[in-house]
Amino acid sequence: MYIEQREIIIRIGIISLQGRLDEEGADQLAKALEQQSERGVNSLLVDLHRVNFINSTGVAVLVGGMKQLRAKGGDLRLIGLQPGPRSIFELMALDKVFTIFETEAEALLGL
């Protein structure tokens, strides 16, 4: 899995993922979330435009990250959820828990 990290505004970061968010990808994502937290980021946008598969391990890392950020008064927002991963989120009713946007600009509004 390829992961790109950016900080676009003070305390708001973006993590762009590419590939499969499976056990290996989830481990890499957990490390990226930790790095963002160490930098003082309290809100994250996770770009999933190029993620075609997500399993329960990947979902668990996203949920854990969201809980940590919300506990600090921030948020974890998802961008570009593709049809396969979106169906997993809908099946687990996580589309009601996460805020999901199509574009980075939309996700930034209100942060």
C-alpha cells in the first residue's frame, strides 16, 4: 500500500491511500495516524479514491483513529469512498458514523 501524508492547514492533515486497506495496509495506516497525532494534527482527511478493497482490520483502524481525534475535539473525514469499500461501510452502518465526502474541498468545509 502506498500512503502519502500532507498537512494542509495547521492541525489539519491529509492521508491519501492507494491500494488495499487490508492487514498490511491497516498497519501502515495506523503508523501514519500515529505520526499525524505526534505532529499535533487534530483533524484528518483520509482520501480513499484509490482504495479498491477494505477489510475489517482497515475499518477498525479508521474507527480507532476517528475516536481518538473526536476525543480531542477534532474529526476524521473520509474522501472518495469507492463502490466496494462503500458497500462495506453501508453494511456496517458506518456511513452514519463517518462523514464521507467526494472531494477534499467539501471535506475541509466546517473543520
